[in-house]
Amino acid sequence: MQKLTFTNRHGHKLAATLHPSKKPSQAYAVFAHCFTCGQNSNAAANIAKQLAAKGIHILRFDFTGIGASQGAVEQAYFSSNVQDMVDAANFLAENYQAPSLLIGHSLGGTAVLAAALQLPNVKAVATIGAPSDSGHILKTLGTDAQSVAAKGTHIIKFYGNDITLSQTFIDDLCVDHLTDRLAKLKKALLIMHSPIDEIVSVDNAGTLFQMAHHPKSFVSLNKADHLLSKKSDAIYAASIIYDWAYAYINTDTGAKFPTAKSGQVAAALRMQDTYLTRINMAGHQILGDEPKNVGGTDMGAGPFQLLEAALASCTTITLSMYITRKQWDVTDINCVVTTSKINGRRAFERQISVKGNLTDAQRERILDIANKCPIHKTLSHGSVVNSYLV
């Protein structure tokens, strides 16, 4: 997770957080937060973390005047949110890669629908609890255009916060034509909404769905509130977004896992990936890497971690075989392996935990059997490695 800033077209520095993908990926996304929520809302943070874990680099940021971003919230309006979205996407394009996915929550969802029209590299758009028209937005905020026009400004309470709405903000909402925008939006659209949303009725999702072109999809966020306050709801939404977007955005880096026949383990590394190595163990594919402090990307386990994992898993499997044959009353077997250097030699330490009803004699036998693990024997007795350049 990287904290950064970028400058929008009006010269304001906007605070942002980039979540690099935990897997090799070419896919980038931008997340637009809900009205006044900020990039650190539960929904924004949890969805971004989940998408990064699954394989999408994602940028979340504070709109002008919100959170740690420069500018006054009273000077911000819907069109400026759209502009900020476009500027965020352009920042990614100039410094990383153009985003292919936009995600918007609540009014942020309405903003990404508008911004997507200005971003040709965007292939898919996902909205969460988004209003379908400006009139509903004003109703949601507890005001109308006439009352603001009479006073010049209007103060509302939104989830406990006092928010000042300017005439510019209201006028901007009233001239926005979402129907016209959706008619022009020829991108994949995912509409997500809770049927019990008390802030923005689920009817808005139906309106958006009817106005949009195919390919379009709707997913009900059952029992979720408008803000996706529960972490489980945000994680579920992120999982749906990833699985849906996979058909439209490019997550492939062009690198392939090597082939490996039965009895072989194959590893492949592209020099452009530094240390990131794709490992195929006759159908079981994992990533090997090095930590960031030694120049890696930390997208996979290091070589010694894989060796430790081999010893730990071999220990538990060996014990399970023996305990099953003896029909001992055991429920769980755990093994923790750590390494150190002693007199220049690498030393492995195993901490073995066996849960169950065992006698003292049986527990002593556990250690004897653990030492019969094939990996333990290989490490303790030494091996021969023959290498050939082919």
C-alpha cells in the first residue's frame, strides 16, 4: 500500500492510496468514494484491499476538499468530482498504466458513469448504491433546488457530519443528464445495490439497469447497508466485482507457468520480473519471489521459505500417516519451522503441536516419527545435486 498525491487540473493536490496487486497483473482500477466519505471509508479500504489481493492494482483517493486533499468542500461540485476521477485515471496512465476498471460508491458511482465516457481505456464500470438521477440525489440530501436558491447555501447532516451545499453544487446536479450519459456508455456495467438501502432506494438500480446498454449485470447486496459498514459486505462486493470484471479487463502479464511432467518441478523467470518466479509442480502452480528489502516484489514465498514449508508439511503428513495407522485420538497436527545460522551452517528448528488424548509414551513417539520425515532425512543427511546446462 503506497500513500501518494497527484495534482488535479485545478492545481489541487489530491491525497491517494495505491494498492499494488498481490499477484502479477496488468489491470488497474480507480475507486470513487461515496458522498463526503473519503478514501478511508470502510467500503473504499476493504474493497481496495480485496481487489489487490485478487489481482487488480487499485487507486483510491479523496475528492477535492475531502479528507487530506486540498481545496474546499464548499467549492466542490459533481462535475469537479468527475474531473477528479478523470485526473486520477490520467495520473495512473502517466505513471503506471491506464485503468481499465472504474468503481464508484453512492454518488461516486454516478461520477464514474460520467467519467468513463472520457476514458477510452476503461472497459468496465461498477457502481455500488448509486443514485440514478440528480433529483433523487437532492431528495437524499434532504433538500431541493428551490430551498438552496432562496438561501444561497444549505447545511445538511449526513451520517452525523454538517455539510454545506452551495448553489453551484445544486445547479451542477440539476444540469447533469445521466440518461444521456448512459445512452452513450458502451462499456460493460455492473450495478450493485442493497434491497434494504435506506439512503438510496434500490429502485435507482432498476432505473440505471433499464437505461444502460448490454453487457450489463445486476447483483443484490442482500442485508448490506448503504455504506457497506460490515467488512464482510465489502469483501463480498469486491469478490463479485473481480469475478465479473475478469471477462472484460486484461489481468494477464503475458508470462506463463512452465510445463512440468509427473515427478518434475519447473521454475521460470523473466528478467523483467526481477526475482518473481513461476513454479509448476506437475499441475500445482505457485509463485516464488524475494522480499522487497532485497529487491523483490514479495508476491511469493522466498526459496528458503519454500524449503521450510517443505519440512513443515512433510512433518505433519508423516505424523498423520503414523497416527492414522495407530488409530490414536488426535484432532490436529501443527508444525512451525524457523531457521538460523549456527557456526556457518543453517539450522532448522521445528515446533510440533499435536492436539488429542495422548499418553507420555505416545508423545515421545511423536518426535521419533517426525524425524523419519523424508525431507528431514534429506536435510540432515545431505544430498547430491547434479546440474546440466541444456
